[in-house]
Amino acid sequence: MLPLLSQPNPDAAPPAPGVVLQQAEPWMSWFTENSSAFISGLINIVIILVLVLVARAVAGRLITHGVRRMVTSHQRIRQVKARREGVVLHRSEDSVADAHTRQEQRARTIGSVLRSIATAIIFGVGFMMILGEMGINLGPVLASAGVLGLAVAFGAQNLVQDFMSGIFMMVEDQYGVGDVIDAGDAVGTVEDVTLRITKIRDLDGGLWHVRNGNIQRVCNMNQDWANAVVEVPLDYSVDVSHAEKVIGESIAEFAEDPANRMKILEKPDLSGVVGIGNGSVTVRIIVKTKPGEQWALGRALRAHLKSSFDAAGIKVAYPLLPLNGSGAVKQG
């Protein structure tokens, strides 16, 4: 502790030099005894600050490099899996650019979160070490921090759940901007993805804000590949063999069309009859397509089949209504 000096009297005569030296001697003695510890503590604090900054820079570079490698390797694994399953993806320059943009977005978001966490941990440890060098008792500080962290965890557990779900969603690449997903009550196109919420635009134009922690399951309709499933109800009197021959020629012609060829991944499959009832025979066609193209190709295929049926004289079924009872058809 610093020694106290007596307050000078402004009306008194100036003290002699010997008296001044005698009064300053406790100060000089204290500085001599504590200067080494003060300088040593100051040097230690500077070293801690330098180590904190270096650790933050190294952690940031490692996180950025690791996240990019993780995103790239995940994309490579998906491509290898697709080739193993016999799916040949015809990728245009636009699709390659979109995939690259999506990877960059994922890497940037995940890297930003991990860097923020690393920064908080590194600076927190450095701050505690500096307090220790200054002689402050860390026991009450750590106890208060623990109680505060527990209170925040209980009060913001939904927020923590949303952030954790968002992190795992991005790491696993469950969906991204532009994908059409089914997230339970919300079905539509993903317009924005953050660590807390996902914005989904439905078919009616409504924008859904869904918390990531509330998404229990999600169906991504724009990942890897998709199926355009077309079911045609033929009239019960139609010759099935003749109809299947016409359908086979029609879908083969449809697949060879240059406008459709680059969107179709495999030869269309005529599954055959999948249902009989109410005066109809239902025939199913499945076409494996590029992700996101199944709806447009399905509509185009139905129109093409309609033209083929009209040319071949094949009738499409219509519902049969009862002649009596509550649903009877009224005539006259």
C-alpha cells in the first residue's frame, strides 16, 4: 500500500531539501520494492494480449479452411453417391454457379458462427488471465458468471435450440435458398435461411417464418434428383395392351425432344396398371428428372399424352355417377 504524505500548509515556509527527501523516501522505497512486480505483471499482460490476438487469428484461419473443406467434401460425396446410383447429372453453367453460390453461403454462415464462438472463448479466457495478473480474486467472478450463464440458458433455451438446429441444418446441407421443401405446416420455396429462422414462400404467395427449432422433419424436393409421377386414368373399356404401346411410344418421343432431353436423367419408366375402380384403369409413368424440374416435366408430359391419346382414339375415364340414391344424376 502506498504511504500517505502529510498535507502541506500554504502559509508555512517551504520545507528544507532534507525534509522533502525524507518525506519522499517512503514513496521511493515502495516503488523500489514493487517496481519489478509491476513491470513483470505489465509484461505478462502484454504477452497475454499478444497470445490472444494470435490465437484468434489462427483459430479464424483454421475454421475458415476447415469449413470450406467440409462443404466441398460433402458436395463431392453427394456427386460420388449419385454416380454410384447411376444418376448422370447434366449440369449447365447456371446450375454449377448456383451450387457454388450455395456452398459459399453455407461456408460463410457456418464459419461466421464458429469464429464468433471461438472469439468469445479466447477473449474470455484472456480476460480472466489478465484479471489474475492484476491480483483480482477470480472465485466470485467465476461464480457470478456461472449463475448468469445458467439464468440465460433457462431463459433463452428456445433461442439456443433454434441456433443449434440451424447449425446442424447448414452443416448437413438439409436445404438451401431456392429449394422446395415440406416442413410440416409450411410447404413452398425457401427464400432465406438464417441460424434462427427459415423463410418459406408457399404456392399462394404467403411467406412463412419458421423457427429452426420447430422443424421436426423436412422433405427437400430439390436435392440430387426427383421423379415426375404421372398417373393416367383410362376408360375401363380401353385395351390395356394397346394403350401401353401408345403410351410407351409417346413417352419415348417426349424424352427425345431436345427441350426435355437435358432435364431427364433416365429413360421414362412405364410402371403399368396401378389401380382399377370407378370405371377407370389407372396407368402410372415415372420419369427421373433433375431436381426442381419434375413439376414442369409432369405438366408437359400430360399434355403430350393427351395429344397421343386423341390421335390413337384412346378414351380417358370420367367418374361414374349413380343413377339412384342421394348422388343420382338428374335428367330432364
